[in-house]
Amino acid sequence: MQKEIHDFMKNHLDLLVQQAKTYQPFVRTAFPNVNLADACFNLVAGNAFSVFLGQYAMRVRSPTEQDFADFGSLVSQYRQKINEMFSE
């Protein structure tokens, strides 16, 4: 993945995790019997994936297989942060 796209995606993922922390009290109250860490991670990954594809579309390029693998590696680093956020 190009450094510019990688850096943009990292910043975007950091923002999404910060937003999830902000909404955490509401989410815990609204959905008491749901695995919130998995649900949150899925939302973050889904949002990040559309942004990832948008970054390539703006450059009139298609991501390669390696770009997709890099994206998966980057996003998976956030699973632990989200798990920790909801285990408190």
C-alpha cells in the first residue's frame, strides 16, 4: 500500500476508535446483551474498507492483492484496541 494511503488509513482508523470510545456509554446501555467488541470492530472495518477503496478511486487506480493484504493487516491491529475498550 502506498505510504500516503497507509498514513491516511491509519489516521482514519484512529479517528474511528476515538469516536467509538465517545459513544461507548450509549452503546453499552442500548445493547446490553451484545458482543460489543465484535460489533464495533465490524463497523470500524466496514467503514475503513469503503474509505480504503475511495482512496484508490480518487487516484484512478485499483488496489492490488498486496494492497488488500496490507489493509487487512492494518485493520487487524485495531481489534485488540477495541477489545480492550469494551472489556473495561
